[in-house]
Amino acid sequence: GSEVEAYNRSCLSGEINPSLLQLKYLQHLDLSINNFQGIQIPDFIGSLGELKYLNLSRAS
């Protein structure tokens, strides 16, 4: 089966942790409406080979 990870509206802040790379089968990542304090989205997000959906809308 497929797994879904969703953290939208979770009030996450700070950097996106590279431990996400351990989620080898991650297909859906919703980080919308979170405060990343102007930190750039890290390049490793592109290494999530199974990722089909990434939502960063209204994330700051």
C-alpha cells in the first residue's frame, strides 16, 4: 500500500530535516501553511525519488 505524510497547517518552523530522506517510499508531502522562517527549500527534496506531490503553498 501507499503511505501519505501530511504536515500542512502544523505550525512547523525552522529547517526541513534531512531525515526525510529515510522515508524512501514517500509519495505525498504537504508542507503548506508552515513557517520556515525564510529558509530555502533544501536541494535534498529533489532526491526523494518516489515523491509525486509536494505542496508548499502559503509556506513562508
